[in-house]
Amino acid sequence: MRSYEAPAKVNLSLHVHPPASNGYHPVESLVQTIEWCDLLEVDGSEETTLTIEGADLDPDDNLVTRAFEKAGVERVVLRLTKNIPVAAGLGGGSSDAAAALVAAVDHGNLDRETVSRVASELGADVALFLEGGTQIMAGFGEDLEVQQPLAGFAVAVVVPRFSLLTADVYEKWDEMEGPQGDSVVPDDLPPALRDVMPVRNDLLPPALSLEPELGDFMADVRSAWDGPVLLTGSGSACFGFFASESEAADAALAIPLTRARAGIVLRDHGVAEV
């Protein structure tokens, strides 16, 4: 049996543009993988099966299953252990699919030259997890530029008990005629983030409109942390910056009424075999 870590990500900044003719929204996002991982285990078998632990997900309608189908991998038993909260903007599903593609390469059914193409067919965020680390993602997720690794801070991540669906948030963004999120004052950011790009999330206004509890939740977190609180992706997970993993862990534990919370260090790579 071979095992693969599939890391979560946070969108340190997310700029959204009006939809193109294909209906999808071009974005520009500073993305960072973090050390919060799902685990995909792969072994040979007489038939392909997928079991999922830690989340109520349909094995027959899952990006991992689709990734192996596209790769032409047959007769494997798959076990996915979900540690990353779903429907939270942390990219767990896309990362799981990337782990499946890496596993497909290792099983000899997919060459690395076609991995990126298959990744883009599976979803906009899948390809970024192949390399991981610090990246600027542009276009529809296919334009990736690896950056110098960020350092000097950890993040506290807290996931409220409610979820937000990505499609709903983008639809609301269109209805609201493309609002911008408020930019974080540079002095409130870790030094490593002050000169990269304006730090804001343009999906925050529609997320707040769709889920009124989000505003109260973020206000409570901001008060507890005495610092900026950002939404990752389309939400509902929020995060803040701290000097160390231990400080981030203490900050996360100070927030009640969550379905997940953690203090996490940055990860300088993506999917990896363990």
C-alpha cells in the first residue's frame, strides 16, 4: 500500500474578475498550501473501490474516483481519510484529486506530461496542489507561477458550523455586480506579505450576503485575535496570522462553536507520498 498526503490551502488574497464567455470567472490569487492534510491510501485489488472516512461524501461522485477514471487506473482499492473540512474554501477535494493523479503516475497509468492537463479538466484548483507551496494562480486556475516560499508566520484557521457553496457565492458576486473586498492594511500583515499583491478577498461581500452569521462570526474572531481575519476561497473557513504555530494553535482554541480549528504552519510543497 502507498499513502499520499493531500494538503489544504488558504487564499492569502483572491481577486475576482467578471465571467468570461465560458461563464467562468478569471481570478488572480496568492495561494499557500498548509500542513493540514487528508490521506489517500492506494493498494492493488481485483476491482476498484473507494471508502471515505471522516466525512459524509459519496464515493461514486468524488474527484478521487474521477481522477482515477481519467487516468485509466483500474483494480485499485482506495481509502481516503478526510481531515480537511469540506465546503470550507480549503481546497480539500481538489487536493485529494491531485493526490489521486500523483498515485496514478506511480502506478504507471499516467505520465507526468499529461498530469497538468488532466488536473485542469478535473477542477480549477487541482493543478496547484501538484507543486504546492506559495503560488500566484491566475486565469481559470491553469496559470500558475511558483513564488519564493513565504516564511515568518503561521496561520490559525477556524471553520464555523455553517457551510458555503462555491457556485452560490460566485452567483451572488455576479448579482452584486462584482464587488471588491476590503484590503488589509499592510502594517497589519506579516512582513513577507506586504509587497506581493493587495491582500483582499473579493468573494467576502457575497459570502456575507448569503450567510449573515458569517459577519458575526468574523467579528467575534477579530475581537478575540485583535488582528485581521480573512476568508479563504468562497468560505466558510477564516484565518489569521501569528508569529508561531503555538501562538496560532492557542488563538484557534480560543474560538468556540466551530466544526474545526487549528494552528498550522505553511507547507512548501504540495501532494507527497508518505
